Amino acid sequence: MKYGIHAGLWQAQWTDEIVSILKTVADLGFDGVEVSLLGMSDEKAAALGQAVRDHGLEVTCSDGLAPDKDITSSDPLVRAVGVDYLKWAIETTAKIGSHGLAGVMFAPWGQFDPLNKPARAARSAEALGALHDTLVTHDVTLGIEMLNRFETDLVNTAAEAVSIASDAGSDRVGVLLDTFHLNIEEKDIRAAIAGCGDKLVHFHVSDNDRGVPGSGHVPWDQVKTGLLGAGYDGWIVAEMFVVAGNPASADLNIWRDIEPDPTEAAARALTFMKSTFG
């Protein structure tokens, strides 16, 4: 396993400078840092990639689709804009030096249209499949993230994420699972994770309140055995949102400070991750 931490833990806004965070991540002993492409530019990407390497770190990337880039839209022009954006995101991921891009890229976050769910899922899979050549060219693997019911209606279970990823028809399109969402939606967390098999390409951890893993009631024994069942040996990234009032996490309803100090939370998370997953 490789252990990472999402830079969003320290960012008040997605456009905040990341370079200053890298020393903290390296000093804590993480293998890598995850960065959001929200607010990213081509110039920032090249400089960030060099800074990550200068700190002896590896990097993974995350991103999401805006409503005007909805690849599930019934309007083919909107879908085309979404595909073009995802191609840019893949190219930018490679420019930063990452081989993994994961997040809410099957549809815009916070969108709900349950009556048209089958058609939207089919359009999402078709658009993701159109990214295959770009993914291969830039040696990037895409992971679509299962979310809880309060953030989407389209992909609420691991099986639904696997279905869209499989229908895309590309071995470069897989699934990102997150223990926060698994804890809300899955009756059997071990089986949900294991059932992804080789479609599981990225993994996020936090506890039930989005705080330090191991501090709440997520059943970590099920998480561990699920990962073993899937044969997963990739990145495990702590994605925590712990500071109230940050614009970067405003949509996630963080109304109180979940942890008293982000850096201390990161240190505790890494200790738990290593002791749990080896």
C-alpha cells in the first residue's frame, strides 16, 4: 500500500497555494499528496508537479464535473463539453506527474434526477468510454467515486459504480471507494469492497464524521478484509474535512470543527492507516 493525504485538509479554498502544504505532508511521513484540479491551470500544474518531486512525494489527483459539463445530459453539446473537460483533466493529471485521477466524474455533484437514472447512467458510461485513448496516451487511470444519497442519486453503491465503469468498456476506467460513503450506504462493507475486484483503483479513508479514521464507528475490520478480497494494493488516501466554515468544504455541511488541528489529525490518520493496513 501507499499512503496519501488530501491537500484539501489544509485548504480553505481550492485555489489556495498547495506548495506550502507539501513540506508538512513530507515531514509527517506520507508517501504522497492528493490534489484537486479545481482551480488548477496549466501553469500551476507544471510548477506543482516539480514541487511535489522536490519534496520526495508522489501525487494523485481528484476532480469533479460542473453542471455545464454534465456527461449525463440529454444535450449532446453539453456532453461534448464534459468530455473535452475530462480530457483536459487527464492531460493535467499527467502534467502534474500523477497516474491516477479520481472523483465525481460520472455526473455533476449534487445533481438529482431519479426518473431518468438509467438513461443518465448509460450516457455517463458512453462518455467515460470515449476517454480511453486519452487515458492510455497519458498513462492515467480514472476512478469514479461512489457517493452517499445526499450528494447524488446516480452512484450510491459500489455495485452501481462498478456497473458504469464496466459499461464504459475501458480497462482504464475504474472505481474510487470512500469509507465515509460506504458507511452510509452499504449493508455489508466487506462484500461491497471485495465485489469491486480489479475495478477498484483508488481508496479514500475517513471515519463516519469525516474525521480521523479509527476515531469513530466505521467497521475497519470489514474495510481491511474487503480490500484483501478485492486484491487491492494501491493508494489509500485520507480525505478528511474537519474545519468548520471552509469554503472548500461548504457544500459538505461541516458545521463544527470535527478535529481541533488539521496537522495533528493527519498525523493520527497516518498512524492508524499503517497499523490497520500494514
